[in-house]
Amino acid sequence: MSYLAHTADDRRRMLERLDVADVSDLFADVPESVRLGRPLRLPPGLSEAALVRRMASLAEANRGTDRLVCFLGGGATDRFIPALVREVVGRAEFLTAYTPYQAEISQGTLQAIWEFQSMMAELTGMDVAQASMYDGASAVAEAALLAASATGRSRVVALRSVDPQSRAVLRTYAAGRGLEVVEVGDRGDGRADLDALAAAVDDATCAVIVADPNFFGVIEAAPEVAEVAHRHGALCVAQVDPVALAVLTPPGEWGADVAVGEGQPLGIPLAYGGPYLGFFAVREALVRRLPGRLAGATYDARGERGFALTFQTREQHIRRERATSNICTNQALLALAASVYLASLGPQGLREAAERSLALAHAAARRIAALPGYRLANEAPFFDEFAVRAPVPAERVQATLLRHGLLGGSDLGEDYPERRGELLFAVTEARTEEEVDRLVAALEEAGA
Amino acid sequence: MHPTDRRYTKEHEWIRPEGEEAVVGITDYAQNQLGDVVFVELPAVGRELRRGEAFGVVESVKSVADLYAPVGGTVVAVNEALASAPEAVNRSPYEEGWMIRIRPSAPGELEELMDGAAYERHVQAEAGA
Amino acid sequence: MKTIFEKSVPGRRAVWFEPAREAAPADAVPEGRRRRTPPRLPELAEVDILRHYVAMSQRNYSIASGPYPLGSCTMKYNPVVNEAVAALPGFASLHPRQPAATVQGALRLMVELEAALCEITGMDAFTLQPAAGAQGELTGMLIVRAYHRARGEGGQRTQVLVPDSAHGTNPATAAMAGFEVVAVPSDRRGNVDVAALRARASERTAGLMLTNPNTLGVFDDGIEEIAAIVHEAGGLVYYDGANLNPILGVARPGDMGFDLVHLNLHKTFSTPHGGGGPGAGPVGVKDFLRPYLPGPRPVRLAAREGQEEYGLEPPSESSIGRVRSFYGNFLVLVRAYAYILAQGGEGLRRVAEDAVLAANYLAHELGPDYPLAYDRRPMHEFVVSTAALKRETGVRALDLAKGMCDEGVHPPTVYFPLTVEEAMMVEPTETEAVENLDRLAAAFRRVAEIARTDPERLRTAPHRTPAARLDEARATRHPDLRYRPGLSLPERDPQAAPAGAAAPPA
């Protein structure tokens, strides 16, 4: 397969125009000593037909959620994706455009970003959302950096119930900026230990990070967490599930200063972990400290409304080492997917998806807890993910489920040694009652 | 060409004495170089500035410039109007677009700055470079 | 055009869900935590949602519309077959927490991609985790930091050297990784000024960030000396892969003295930019830096019963930690690997040759109004300065760029690099046929002509595009960053002349 356009004759004519004998003359500046001097050791190029066969054989060596029923959660959620999302996102006009630096010929991308910002601000109840981040994890890390610069403090307090991968990315970013990260555990029932939190937060704390629902699926004592943060002048950073926000009070209502999260549930395929979408919303006062892109409405010379990137002086291409972040791309195409998803569902459809998830998850949890030897790990309210203690080791449960064509029950012990053997399940609106029956039956078999 | 009632810095700030105090802003040449000013960040009232210290930032759509104190002193007032109407810096850099009012700690420093004619030579040299 | 919110009618619906047969218990959501005010999301019939987005797509310029010669962005054709393979359910429907036994194909693909990237760059190992070039840079700089710390020199090596022509992400990244940025000037040929570099390299140097060919589009032939100076000072040499395209199969960063690199799969390896993302920014290192890589990393395990087996290797104790959730932008990796397989080793070298040929040809065809900023043979891109044209006509590079939009092509990058007055940075890429290069050259020459005959037209350009020139100052002075009923800007400026009347000069 070659995507090159020139014929041998084209190349000859171009070289003649340049008065150059051979294309190798154009590389004269590359010193002989650093040249490769041999062909790359890669297989010969493939025809399109052969390429498709090769890639299909790699794809067929996997068994995904198209063939297995997915009850896995933990940072990636198997939700239903309307056909309209793929239709729009696949359009080459969106797919193959660059970052909208020339606003006049990028109105499609810019308006899509502005509409995404609007929808995310609505959903989170915050004043302003930006154009998107790489993923939910880096959004948490960037939120901590924002809090540090806004408060001039350098101590970050994160609840341990925040997604472990987000906390890992937070630690990586924090090390660069020299921030200290302190973690606070739960009460044993999955909810924040507010006394321990109050003891950990001090006047040097820039941010308190809470997830709602948290990694165990538990609906957090989020308003109380925000109160502890504010008592010491720290910002409250909330990591939220965008679909859960259809039924839960949004962070803007319960006192968060920054709301971030993983946007993958909004119409983005599981895709073995990426590309995903981070969202990032703040109170008005923090707008100038936002990392990443921001689109704004304005008028053009004809008096028609249009959209342009704005507050660009925050960014690396202007402020260089003093920028709010080094981030340069957003995830425009995935923000577009999320917008089409939210427009397709509308407020009612999103609520239906959330209610159906809530109901199916609670039915599944109730029935699993009634199985001999099983119990729920946390006696606390949850949305659509919950942890279960099984009478047998996690590997045995997972293997039995897989034998029945079911994926589920990741072991919390991988990230929380004290919770070894606790199995995390997610039940979304994409599941059916029959699939829940199969899960319950397989768990019963595994526990026997 | 440049008002003669004030002094100038190489970084294109002006300072105009008013009794015990002095008013500071940026020159017409500076606002022209920046283009449409969209944001001005000013210090808190009461802050002590050393001569040459960065006290704020002026931003246009695609550039950022630091503001430097022409003389040392205490900030006694800032131009609050610039928060909602930063375009005043473009429209009226010498009057409406003033930025801070300070009480100089060493009034002698003022005399070391350029007058209008010297500043004009400085601008010519910079533009020709 | 209207926003989707302005098209919304309460009660309209598209996608809906059956309720579960058994409702959730009434107290499932704790009292006080149930949302009372639904989010004001748009409500439209499905066909109107489709039309809304189709109309928006038609207001976008893309590679599918025409040539896109943005310097430093490598806007090459994005093969459509890659979209087809990335959409295969065997890739797109994999949950990242699935057991390794069910994702052998995905792991194998990543292992093979890593091996190909090692061969192409001359590095020994890669992490595929970074989500974009800038995140790759951060990963790289954190590795530099971890390396010096492990040697007990973390407190001392606080400076990162960055050429003044570098992309803004380089200094921003160095700062994010906790370093002080020390700028290194360019010499008269556009290379790193070796004497200046020598003066700045010291026991405080943690490393140097460099792209080669550099942002001026020229190959820095002093690269071996540059690398030696930094190494002698005890620093590491970091390769920003933004400009790898023209040296594919010709030369490798690993053979030039670079210790670590990041690549932009969305540039060199043809994955689509998507209006600003997703990209992918894998980071490659020489063996001695392998322990610092983020993890987990896909690896080939010992073959079992004649079958290859793949798994995930946890990060080492010295790893800098995670930079992204899971394993990176997997579907971007799928596309990039498909591209490498389609090209093969020979094909990649052809890519480099044609990219360099295209840039040289276009530079030659632009004519006297677009002199090269550095009078040297460019590689895959070149920088011209329109300062003389500005002095003559008053027309700025920005105005020329806006004028090119009216000529039906995408303009080049303008005002970058910052070291060149009225800079235009042009990168045609290898996938544009010679007629397209001619068309681009004609557009450049045409706007230069208009600059002389009708400069006002360029100052108010563009005129034939979906939107006329936008008031970017207004967008920042009076921020309107989301839809607020009754408060957001109306579709037409109430203060503007009526639609259809001649637009007043800006």
C-alpha cells in the first residue's frame, strides 16, 4: 500500500526544476556518519487486501465485549453507543482537520468544542468547562496543578477511594512540580473517613480530591469533603461520572471548585483503554488558570456569530515555560463524540440510561449478596458499580465467569491490598435482566 | 510625540509624578506593539515594589508582556476599570489606560529614567534593529 | 449558524432506553443527593441532530478538502483503511481490564509496534502510554529527572537547554518537570550555536531538548558535536520527534547521539488529527534508561507449547510512574501500526524522500516574495519571511494567510518559529501530488500579488469562507464560553450593518 502521489516522471520533473540530479542530493546536510546506510529491517509493504487480512487476524485473536458480556468497570464503562455517534465522528471533515488555528475555516470544530463546553458545564453544574483533556486521570493531575498555582500551596490531599490510576498519574505529575501528595483512607464501608480527612487537611493544602461515585462505586460524602477543604482555604477537586450526574447532585451544587472526570462513558468505545476523553470544569474565578484549549463565541467582520480559541495566552505556544500546562492538543474528536451522544440522549435519555443502570446494578447486587457465601463489601449507597466478597478466591470466580462468556469481577486487591479478594462489578444500561441472571448463576456455580 | 510631563523606561513603561505619588502605565508604542489588549493583571494595593520588579502582566490576543516597576515604592491604587475594559490601554495609554499609582520610596530614582526625547531615540533604535 | 441549543424544543427525543423491569429501591440515592434540576441538554429529533453536525462539518477545512501545508504539523493523508481496521470489534470493543488471555492480539500488536518503532528510531525500548506529543515530552523529561536522581545528581542538575527556535511545548514541559529553562540561540545557518551551547552546558545541565531537522526545517549537521557537548557535561540528549518524517529510513535519532525520543504518531505515522486530538506520543529510550519507563508494558512472554504468549509487565521500582490510565491511546496505535505495515521499510524511506522533494519543490516555486529565512536546502519543511513584503505593502503574514483561505487552500503556520520575523512555515508532506503543490504555489503567489494591488482586501480577508475574520479580541475581553439562554451572543451582532450590506472595513 502506498499513499505517495508522485510517478517516476513527476519526481524527475520536480528534480529538474530544482536543478538537482538525484533525490539523495537533497539529503546532503545529513552527515554520512549518522546515516543508517542500510534498509530498515521491517517487512515489505502490504497491499490493502493483505493489510486488512493481517489486522483482522490480530483482531480475531481477541475476544471483546462484542463476544463476551461485560460486567467490568473500574475506569472504563461498557455503555450503549448510538449509531449516530459513529456516523458523525467518522466524517472526514471532522476526522482529518487539524487544531482550529485558522478559525474562519474551522468553524465546525470550534462550534463543536463550544457546544461540548456548554454541555459539560450543564452536566457538572460548574461555570465553565474547557475543550477536553487526554483522559480522566491526567485531568485529575492537572486539577491538582491548577489548585497549587491558584492557592500558592503545595500539598495535595487525595482520598484513597479515588481511581488508583488517576492517583498514580497525579503522583507522577506532582513529582515534576514538587507537590506533596497525601492520601486518606475510607471508614471501611467505602465512604471517606471525614475525621482522618479533617486531620490531614491543613493550611498548606491546595486541593482535596474526592471521587463521586468513588472507585468502589460508592456515592461519597462529597458535600462534607468539600466543606473540610474550604475550611482550610483549599480547593475541592471532584472526579465525577458523567452519566451518574443525571441522577446525582452535580459537583457545582455541592461545593466543588474543579470538576473533572473520564468522558469515555459518553459514547466512546472501550478500545482497550483509549483514546478516551478527560473533561475539566471550574468556577468562573479559575478560568484564567485552566489548562488546555478553550473556545469562545464572538462576531466576525460581517456581524455573524462565530467561534474562536480564546484565552490563548495561558498556553504553551505563547507563554512557553510559564504556561498553565504543556498540553497542546485536546481530544476534539472524542469531545465531538460525547456531544453527539449527549444530544442524542438529551436530558431524558441520559436520565433513563442512569436510572436503568442504577436499577439493574441494585437488582444484581441484591441477588449476589443473597448467594451462599457472598456479601457486598461496602454497606454504603452506590450508583452502578459495587464490590463483592466471594467465598472463593477471585481468580476462581473470574475463570468461571469467563467460561460462561462473562467478563467481570476485577480484584480490588491489585490496588488495595486490604481489599484482596473483593470483586468489582459494573452493571450498566447496556445489560439486560437475562444477562444479570447469567451473572448470578455463574457466581453461584463459582461459589459452590 | 511622547508626553513631556513624565519619564520612560526601556521596557516601555511611563511614570508621571503627582505630588508624593506617581502614576504608571505603558506607552503608545508598547500598546501598538502588543495589539488588542485583552487582559491586565495588576498587583494588590499595599504591595512593596523594588525598582525593576515585575508587578503585573498585560496580554493581547496572542502575546504576553510583563510590567516592570520604573521605581521602587508602595502600590497605593490600581486602575480597577481595566478589569472590565482592558481596551482602554489601546485607546488611551497615557490617561484612561493608567495601571498603578505608587508612592516612590527613593524619589531620586525617577530622575534616572529617560525623558520624552531620550525615549524617542530608544524607540527609533529598537524599531530599526 | 444556530447552536444545537437554539434548535432545542422541550420534549423532542432521539435515543431512549427501556426501564429496568425492577426499579431501584427508593433510597438507592441518599436523601439530598438526588439531582433535582436536570441538565439543560439539547432536545432534538434524530434527523435534526444529524443535519446539525453535517452542517457543521461543512464549515470545516480538512485533509479531505485539500492540501494542508501547516509547518511542523505533518498533515499527510490519513489512510481510510486505517479507520476501517481500528473499528474492528476485536480492537474497539476490548475492555482494558480484560484478562490477558482474551486480548492476545492487542498485546501482540503493541509488542510488534514497539519493535518497529525501535528499529525506525534506533532506540531499545518504548512506552506506548503517553497520549500526545506534549505528554510524551513530559514523560521524557521526568525520565531525565529520575535518571539524575538515581545517580545522586538530582539536586544539582536543574537546567534544561532548549533552542530558541523550539516549539513552545519544550520549555513548558521542562518547567512542568521541575526544570529551569535555559535558551540556546541559533547560529546564522539556523543550527544550534555550538559556542553558545558550550558556554551554557555545565554540571547543572540535566539535558538538551532538540528536534532534528529543527523547526526551521534544516538538518543540524553539528548534531554529533552537540550531543557530545551535552554528554560531556553529564546531561542527556532528548529528541522531539515532531520532525521525524524526512529522516525515516535515512538516519535515526539513536545513531545521532540521542538518549531518548518521543514520536508523534499523529504526524509521522499518519493517524488523523481529529480537529486537535486524539494523538499518541510514545517515548523511546536507550537501554540504560529502560528502568525509568512508565508501566505496565506489553511484552512477549516465553512461548508456551509452541504458542507465542503475550502479557503485561509491571513497571520497575525506578519507573517514573503512570502518565495515563491503562496502556495509552490504543486505537491510535492500531492505525499507526497499520500504516507501518502498509509502507514497509522501503516505503518509509520513500516517504522521507518524497516529503523532502515536495518541500524543496514548493520552496522553489513560491517566487521572490517568499525568501527562505535561512538560505539552505530545506528538508521536509521550510520557513520563509514575508518581512520585506510587509515593509513594502503593510500586509502582514497573518493577512496573507487569511487571503490564502479565500484561495481555497489551507495556509501555512504563521509567526512560528518566533525567531523569524513575519514567519511562514510550510510543510507540504509527501502525499500531495505535484498538481496540488502547484496549486499551493499559485495561491502563495496570488496573495502576494493582491498585497500589492489591493492590500485592504487582505487586511479584511477572508471573504469567501464560512466565517469572515473573527474578532478574537472580543472573544477574550467578553468571554462567552458556554450557552446561557438569553445571555449568550445572538446569531447576528445587533450593532452590525444588516446582513447583505457591504461589510465595513475592519
